[in-house]
Amino acid sequence: MAPKKKKGIGPGVQVWVKDKAIYGTDLYGKAEVQSIDEKQQVTVVTSNGEKTQELVLPFEECHQPHPGENVPDHCQLMFLSPPTLLENTRARYMEDKIHTLVGSILVVVNPFRRIPGIYDEAMMLQCINKKLYNAGCGPHKFAMAEQSYAAMKKQRNNQCIVVSGESGAGKTETNRQLMRYLIWRGNRDKTNAEDTLTQKIMDTNPILEAFGNAKTTRNNNSSRFGRYCLVRFGDTCDVVGAQVRVFLLERSRVTSTSKAKERAYHVMYELVAGKTKHTKALPPESFYYINLSGTMDCPGRNDADEYRNTASALLSGVGLSADEADQMWAGLAGMMWLGNIDFGTADTATVNAKGADDPIRVAEKLLGVGDMEKLLTTRAITVNGEVTFAKHSVPNACAARDALVKIMYARLFSWLVVRINQTVDDVKRAKHYIGLLDVYGFEYGFEFFEVNSFEQLCINFANEKLQQFFLSTVFENEGKAYKEEGIAWTPIAYQDNKQIIDLCENATGGIFKLLDSACKAPNATGKAFCSGLHEAHGKKSAAVFGAPKMGKAEKRGKEDHFLVKHFAGEVIYFAGDEKEPGFLEKNNDSLAKEVEAHLLESNKPIVRSLYETCASPSPKRKVAVASRRHSPRLRPSANKFVKSLRDLMTELQSSQAWFVRCIKSNPQLKPLLMNGESVIDQLRMSGTLDAVRLIQGGYPTRIPYEAVHSRYAKLLSDVPGVDMKSLTPAEFCEAIAEACGVNKDEYSLGTTRMFFKMGAAAFLEELAEADPEEMKPKLMEMFALFEAKRRAKPMMEKTVAMWLHRRRYEALLPQIRKEQHASKEKAEKAYARHMEEARKKEEEERRRREQEERC
Ligand SMILES: Nc1ncnc2c1ncn2[C@@H]1O[C@H](COP(=O)(O)OP(=O)(O)O)[C@@H](O)[C@H]1O
Ligand SMILES: [Mg+2]
């Protein structure tokens, strides 16, 4: 339904208005209009029961409420505005309806509690062969999965479902349910479904989450990596395998999680809770890396139970042998023991190992390598071809050790993914796939003590790219489709983010490019990199780039900080300084050659394999390299990341895309609570509000003429009263649309397709897919009815004209009555005035006569 103008606003009418002082985090509340002045300023009274105040607002800031019940598609809202969108979301959320559509986009609100039955098989059954909008259970993730599955089956092409939203909005949970449905659906018609394969595919979730998820203040199970999972289908659209791809694991979480109420990766706590020999059954407080934040527990997670689950999934799901699994756990424990090494308190780092139980000795044993002391406490310097060793200071030794652990962990994670894919992927039998994308949400540490660094920029950049993909798919392609089909199109304004993407990834002068150059320059520093950025973009990209504003609470200066105005908000990044590592150090994906060489000599095959794929030198060269002992050359990880994102985008563009926008109901992670301000922000930033506007104003459903004509033209040759044979495909479809009662203003005719307003083409869509023979009687009935109506038209027109006349008269009646009343009043007043005047005259006459008589 097209959005209506705000005609009905007037005194006594209830409207939505924004008043944070009264409505708090609800932001909007209903208020009664008192008056509207000639400058279109509206006076309303807002109240929250305790406080009441009068507010004068511009007319545009008063929004008409949606009349009636909540609607399953936001596009059905009678009056679109941020508060009506919020109200519909809230009303549905309170009824446990967490899914709402925006055309073919699905919006899901995180309920932060298990809603009984919501993911049962009964729900799945209600989605089979149903469209997104007519699933028996209403809008649902399963219906979205069904839609992509049906499209893949029909078009025989690849599909992708892009799930986005901020941290804690429910992306990973949504992905899990989408995957569950797709696997269930793909195996439904199979008598000998490969239960073990499907179980293995589902097992990839807990494994990846154990190694790649962590407790943060925003989400107790926050994914710290991006994941694109392809569910592969064979000839008969049955599940034949899966492939997992991962992006940019947040490495600093392994060694430097010091923020209160946050934890390092779940698996590190699981390993300790598992009380294995590798951790000597010590409590978690004994391990420096996981003790840094002081938070050991994660609500809703029992680390000892999870250890058992992960350990068994590694054997069954990933297919590791018992020995491999043991080496893997030993390797992980080795990294945690490295964190416990004490480098002393002197000016230069030393390790005073006291026997076999000293952390360095335990770590060496677990990693299967020889003495690591020299590697960790010195660095090689080459002067005039001569190599000397300089002792590290204690902080530098800690930093070098942490860098080693971070890279080892990241490689272990990648190795695990390779092994998972070896177990669950089957390219040979695969024909098509449905890709499920779960990329970490936009991140912004907005408190002044929170540091946003290289990893946050990468995460936010990934979100920018996804937002651009969403906008181009939904908005730009929309314009193109109208143009191609010769249909008039009024573009809808939306928040574009091209400038920010350019700022980050431009081949010349983009932030990542400048970072790359800075890393290659000798003696580069974070400050130099930062000043280069301000120089290049301070003026040129002022709309999206800048320096933090300095104030009393804000101490972040331009020399080592910069600001990016992302689509989801402004973020201040710390480039790095003498004391704290920043972009340059974090952009380093390589270890010093001597460290790599040392680890390559491990007697543990798994430890070796982490380096074999990354360290290229042959054994002979290895020795040569080791003896040359170069200091580390930076291998920038941003390049790899930007490239992998580009590849991902190309892949997404080559498949049919569906979008799920996850919304976090409240930052407290509580059930039945909705923070209106934050929900509106998310709906606006995610482009959802603009998308509703776009769909309401356009023709979102398209049906190719041929899809209907080729199936029904012959069948309907005997329709009475209409010569169907003589009609072109377009005319044929129009005749059917008219027979189905679709109004003329609800469709538009393109060159190859018919464009419909939202919800107007349900019957035609069914026709395009149903069995023509089955549909024929229904159609004949409709045409008969249509023909009867056509014949009755002159008669009906007469009746309608009379009816309209009466309606108009009825509509005018109050006015006529008012006017009649007014004229009656006027006449009565005039009569009263006349009587009064006559009385006065009579009185005067009488007085005059009396006076004359007296005289
Ligand atoms: N549909 C849902 N029903 C119940 N709980 C949910 C649902 N979606 C998310 N959650 C819970 O909310 C938390 C955050 O969800 P998650 O999917 O991890 O968010 P994200 O991946 O967007 O950061 C999780 O603990 C999860 O259990
Ligand atoms: Mg997640």
C-alpha cells in the first residue's frame, strides 16, 4: 500500500512524537495534538505518567500511527515513519513474532530467550513449498531458507543468504537455523540420507565457535571471525557437502584480552576446565592470557562440558585421529604456557628457567621444539652485512612472544578449517550451493578508554562492503530493472557509503594502501602513518574522515588518532605510538624467519604443518635463512584481507542474494525488553527504513509474461467472450490480472515482465509455478466471473454512479448540516436582532409618546 500523506493530523488527534526527556529510551510516544498554528507548528502534550510537558514541533515531526493490528510486512504499514516501524516491530516482538518482512528482506529481532516451538520440525513443515510471505507460520528464517532452496532448484544456480547486524543481534543463531533447515530440506526426499555427513556439517558450528568465539560485553558468544559457509547440493538438490571459509580472526583476543567482562577464546577456558595433562590440571587463574581480564566464567556456558563436546566433535566432525587431536590440544596448551614465561625485571629480558616445570620448558615440550630462550629474548640486527643480536627489553620480549602466539593461534584456526573442509566438502558431486554469510557486526568502542585499532577497521570495512552490496542489490538494481523494462522510476534517496569504501580501499591513497606503504618503509611508526593519513585525507575526504574533537573527556589527539564516519556511526581509531602497538604491528602476518625455522623443526607434525604451508623455503634454504637471521619483514595482512573481501563480493554478486537484517532488541541482552532508540538506529543504519520506502513506492514483484503465457495460452483458448489466441503475451497477462481483480494502478507493464505493487500479484505468482491443468478450472471460473462483470458493466456503472452520488452526499451531509445549522443560527440571530431592534424602537416610541403626553 502506498504511503499516505499526513492529512488527518489536527487538534484532538493522537500522533507519535519524539521526546527523549519523557519517553526515555523508548524515544517515541503517543501525544495528543492541541493546536496547529499558521506556520505549521504543532503543539502537543507528552506525558509518561510522572511528568507532563507541552512541546511545539514542526508538522513533519508528528507521525500518524498505524491504524489496526501489527502487520507481518513493514511495507503494509499505512503510514511509514521511524515510530510506526518501531511500533510494528515492538508489537510483534511482544507477541513472540520476532520475524517481519520488508518485501523479500527478512528482519529478525533477537529475543534473548528460547521461544517454545519456534525452531521445531512443525515450523519447518509449514514452510515447505511456500513463499516467504505465505509460510504457514508467518515470516520465518526457515521460509527464507526455503525461498533460496526453491530458487536454486528452479533456476539451477547458486544462492546466498547475507545475514548482518551488530554484535549480539543474532547473526550466528540465524545462520545456524538456516543451515539446519537447508540440511533438513535437502535430505527430506532422500530415503538414505547421509546422517553422518549432515551431523558433521552441523558439528562445524560448535568447533568454529569454540575456537573463534568469545565473551564480549556485547555478546556472550561473539564471533571474532567472519564465516562464509557453502551448503552444497547435488543433482537432485540433496545435500552432498559443505565448505567453510573464514576471514580475519581477531588475534589480539588470544593474548591481550584485558577488558573487564570479556574473555579470550572459549576453547582456551575449555582446555583448562578439561583438566588435561597439558595444563597440569591447574585452575584458569594460573594462565596469564586467560586471567588478564579477571573474567573466567561465561553465562550460559559450562566450559568443562564444552571441552568434552569440542573434543568429541574434533574426532567425529573434523575427523582428527586421537593422536592428532592430542597434538592439537598440546599445541594450544603450549601457546598458553608461553604466556606464563617470566622475563624478569631487569632492563633486558632473561628467562630464569627453574627445571622441567618452568613455563618455557613445558611450552617447548608441548610444541615439540628445542630451546626457545634466545628466540624470545633477542632480535637479530644486520649492520653492513654483519648480524648481531640485541637483547630485548622486557616489554619487547613480551610483545615478541605475544606476536608469536597470535600468529600460531591464527594458523591453528586456519588449519582446523582446512581439516573440516577435507571432511565435509565434496566438490565432485556438488552442482550448486547456498552460501550462508555470517560476518562480525560493526564495532565501535565509543568510550574514551576503548581502543579501536586495525582489527576494528577491518571488521567495519567488511560491514561497509556488505552494506554496499545490500544497497546495490536492493536499490541500484531496482533502478536498472525499471530502466531496462521502460517503466517510469522515481529514484528513492538512500544513504550511500561509496565514499567510505573509497577512503579505505582506493588503490592510490586508500587507508589500507597507505598502511601497506608505511609497513614497507624503514623505521616507520604509527604516528608517521597517522600523519600521512591526515595529510592525504584531511581535506580531500573531509565528509568521511577527520580528527577526533578534543575536549575535557576526550584526550585523543590527531597525531596518533583518526576518525572515520562509517555508515553506522563515527569511529575513532588509534594508529599506534611508542608505548602501544598499533596498525603497523597488527598488520604484520609474518614471524621472524628464525622463529619460523625453529618451529619447522618441531617433532610434532601438527606444529610443523602450521608453518609448512606458510614458510616457503626448502630445507636447504631454511638453514641459509636461519643463519642469515634477518629481522622480521612485515607481511601485511590487510592486503590479504582486502583481497579476500573482494573475492567474496565477486562471489556474492555471481549468485542470487537474499538478505536477513538482525536487530539487537536491547544492549542489556535481556528478554522482553526493547530499546526503541537503539532499534530505530539499527533499522535506519541497516537501510531497512529506506528499503520499506523503496518497496512501498515501487513495484517489487515481477512476473515474466512468458512464465504465464507459455503455460496457459493454449489451455485457455476456449474462454468464452475473450479471444485469448489473438492476445500478445503482455495482453494475455494483463487480461488474467484483470480477471483476477488486480487494479490498474497496482501494476505496470514492462517490455518482458509485468511489475506489481506489493502483494498484488499473489495469484499470478502461483499461476507461474502451479500445475496448469490444475489451475485451469479456477481460471475459467475467474474469466466467467470477469465476463459476467464486464457484461454487467453498463448497468453496474449506473448503480455505481448512484451509489457514488449517495456516498458523496453522505460525505457532504455533515457539512451541509453544519451549514444548515449555521444559517439557521444566523437567521435566528438576525431575527433576534431584528426583534431586539423592534423592541428598542417600540420602547423609544413609547418614551417619546409619554414625554409628549407629559408636555
Ligand atoms: N532467535 C533466537 N532465539 C533465542 N536466542 C537467540 C536468538 N538469536 C540470538 N539469540 C541469543 O543471543 C545471543 C547473541 O546471538 P548471536 O547469534 O551470537 O549474535 P551475533 O552473531 O549477531 O553476534 C546468543 O547468546 C544467542 O543465544
Ligand atoms: Mg556471531
